[in-house]
Amino acid sequence: MRSRTALASLLTAAAIVFSVVATATPATASALDVTCVGSQTTSYNPALTQTPQSVTVSTSTQYGPCTSTTVPELTSGSRSANFPYPNLSCLNFLDSASVTYTITWNTGQQSTISGNTTVTTAGTTVVTVTGNVTAGLFQGKSVVQILTAAAPNIIPCTLGLTSLSSTYSVVALEIT
């Protein structure tokens, strides 16, 4: 039963992401250089609690399938990283922040993205990254990445009822 509930939440989150991405680009916008869907797993070691502590955050993001109008052979990408945080808890891990990360594409090329995150929570957690490609493939282009997590442990963690060891997000990426 629990896996059915989690699957239903994930499918709802995916529908929201695809709906947001589909409506975020007006018909008069510039042509998209690349669009991708995918997933991200984020792990927290040790698990997040209400008490701030030193935590290593590990992310693994898979982009794909991807469609590119300017690089037709580009079909997927990935990124992974580990970040140490000295004072992280389930009360502040969703705070807005500046981010920089590099995507390695299936073509062997890379794109370094710098941007800012905004976070909304209402049944699902939506993290939106807006910024630019600052180096590599698509340099100078605009980026919107939306991560949607149907993470049922986030609210209980903020209330001190559970800890949070990982989250899973559906990802939608656009580079214009």
C-alpha cells in the first residue's frame, strides 16, 4: 500500500512538472536549445533532523530523454556531486540559494550552470533553478530547471517526528 501511495505521489509530481514546463514557455519565446526530463536522488549523511548538524549532501541527477534543436546527437546527460554543509537541518535545507553545477552530456560536452533556487511546498516540494549557462555547450543561454519531489517525510521531519535521509525528484530542464 505504501509503495502505491508513493507511486501515486510521484506520478502527480511528474504531471505537475510537465504541466509547469509546458506552460512556462510562451509560443513567441526563442527556440529551445535543449529540453530534458529525468530524475534526481539526493542523500543526506547523517540524516537530517530538526537539529542543525554537519551534513554531506550527495546528489545524482540523470537527464534524459533530451531533445536538442541545435545539437541533435544530444540525448541525455548527468551530474553528481557531494557538498559539505556545516549547519543543515530539515528546517533550513529548502532555503533558497545560489547554485553552480556542471552537466556532462552524452556527447562528452559539458555545460556549467549558475543560478538561484526558489522553493515552494504545498503537498509537493518544487525547487526551481533559474540562471544561465556560464561555460561550455550552450554558454550564454538561459536555464530553467524544475525539481518536483513528492517527499512525504519533509513535513514530519520539520515537526521533529522523523529524520530525512534522502529525497527523490522528477526533473525538467530547459535551455533557451
